[in-house]
Amino acid sequence: MPEKSSATDARSVQNPFRSLSSKQKVRDGIATGVFAFFTYFILACVVLILGKITYDGAPVIFQSEAPFVNTDFFSKSPMTLHEFYNEDGEMIRLDKDDFDAYKKANPDAVIRDEHTFSYAGGGILGPLVGTAMLVLFCMVAALFIGISAAIYLNEYAKKGRVVNAIRLAIMNLAGVPSIVFGLFGFAFFCFSPIFPVFTGNPDWEKSLLTIPLWPSDGYLSFQGWGNSVIAGAATLAVMVLPVIIAACEESLKAVPKGFREASLALGATKWQCIRTAVLPYATPGILTASILGITRVAGETAPIMFTAAVASKGKLPWQDTEGSGLYWVSNVLTQKVEALPYHIYTVSGKLPANEALDDMRYGSVFVFLLLVIGFAMISVVLRSRFRKKLKW
């Protein structure tokens, strides 16, 4: 009888699907509650963060009267805010441009107790334009190089130590802090004389090689890009490459091998097979990788702080740019720009806390949040549409 009981107990222990005892049910309920608590805790943190940013920033952007949007916030660059009292004791707050126009139109106006606040006036046009330029040039380079590398690693390269070492290097590169990429870009792209620029006034001391361009009076000078849009975009491209390569490679791996075999059996070349039977079905994942890359590089501060960003710039990059043709393009790309992440860092961290900066601070963060949410929504919509069209 004891032997039969022990055999029954052994079978019950080996059966993972037996009915739970009351104590086991209690432990299972506690575990479920713990998991649910942390899940909803994360959700609550997200809601609180988004709610706080929206509560503080939405009133800066949206208005109760037509046109219902603060157009000046998107059409002006950051500038100094002037705060003063007129002869009637009324407090007036004007941007620098409006303040200059006010004094010109009212030369006898009484201005009392005037205070100025840097970066508190105007809007974020300059930072938005600079961020768009950095993201555009970065993603053009990063997507071309990243997709090409992913195709080679997944479709052409033979499995072995070399390919494994390359993949390990890519994974390690993804874990490098962004400030290290900033220092790398500062030393390599900004000052390395292997990168050329078209210019009419080359820096003869820094130039490694200067080639006169006939019949124009310009030169092709290998003197580095300096702190500029193109240097910042190249640094961001290097930083985001590991994410794009890994995501694109996983998307290519998800395409069934039968597609490749059928294409090759019909007489297609290797590239024709990849172009017609692999890449179209990997497009949703590649799009997701590109959008994720955009959201990451758009919010980076350290790399652009070393290579491209400037706290304040009165004009947009293409305004008052000298030269024409390639020289004009080169001059635009080799200028410093304002960028939204660095602008937020400036008004939130570098300047003394002041109520006059609240509108600029909260409005900038709210706009940046809308951009990130917008890119995420675009990624979801594009991925769902491509998946509906391409089914297997």
C-alpha cells in the first residue's frame, strides 16, 4: 500500500497540469498581482509624464481664438524677451523684433523697470529646421549603408568567425554611450582633413590638399567639415547604424526561404531574387527600423552638441549664404545649426530658472513629444498597410 501511494505521488509531481491546491492557488494569485502591479505602474508613469507635458505645453501651442495655434511659435527663431511697464503701469512682454518696432513706432514711449530674458522670446523655427536637416541627412546615409550591410550579412556572407565577429562588433557598437559618438565625430568628421568641402576661401593651414576648380575661382579643399550640419548628421548616422542593421537583418531573416528558392529555381540571379522576392516582404520591418532610427537621432543631444549645434543663431542656414551651385550647397552644409534637443537643454539646464522661460521650455518639450508620437504613428500605419498588401 505505501508503495502504491508513493507511485501516485511521483506521478502527481511529474504532471505539471494537475489541479492546484489552495496554497498554490494563493501563490499563483499573488504572482499574478505582482506582475499586474508593475505593468500598470509602468503605464501610470507614462500617462503621468505625457499628461504633465501636455498640461504645461498645450496652452503654449493652442489658443482659444483663431487661428487656434500659436503661429509665432513656429515661424520665429528663439530671441530675447523684453519685459517692461509702460506709463500706465501695464506690463508688456515683447520679443526683441517687436520691442525694436515698438520703440521705433513710439519714440517717446515711457519704458519702466525693463528686464530681458535670453531665449525666452520668439519661437522654435530655427531648432525645428536644424533638427529636420540633421535627421534628413543622417537617415539618408544611415539607411543606405545600414540596409546594404544587412543584405550582405544575411544574403551573401558565409557563416563563420568573420561574420560572427562583425555581428558582435555591431552589437557592441549599439551599447556605446552617445557622448562617445559625439567625441568621435568631433575628432573625426570635424577635424580630419580627409573630408572635402567646396569653398572660395580654403583654410590653407588645415587643408591637406587643395585643388583649384576651373573655370570658377573656387577650390576643392580637404580640410574637414568643422562643426557643421554634415558633421553632425554623419555622427548621428554612425550612432544609429547598429540599430538599423540589426532591425533590417531580422526583417530579412523573417522572409521564408521558400521565396528565395522559388525565385532562384525560375532562373533569377542572386540580386534579382533579393530585389523581387525578399526586399518587398521585408519592407515593413525596414520601415519600422527607419522610424525608430529617426526618433532616436532626433532626440540626441550629446553628439550634436560636439559636432553641429549652436545655442543661438539669428538666421536659418541658407540665409545670406555666399556662392552658388555646389559652393552654396557646401556652405549650407558646413554651417552650425540650432537643434531642438540642444535648445531644450539650453532653456532647461543652462539658464537660471525663471518664469519667463516657462512658455519656451514647456512649448518646446510638447512639440518634441508630438514629433515623437507622430513618427511612431507613421511607423504603425505604414507597417500595417504593407503587411496587408504583402501576405504569405
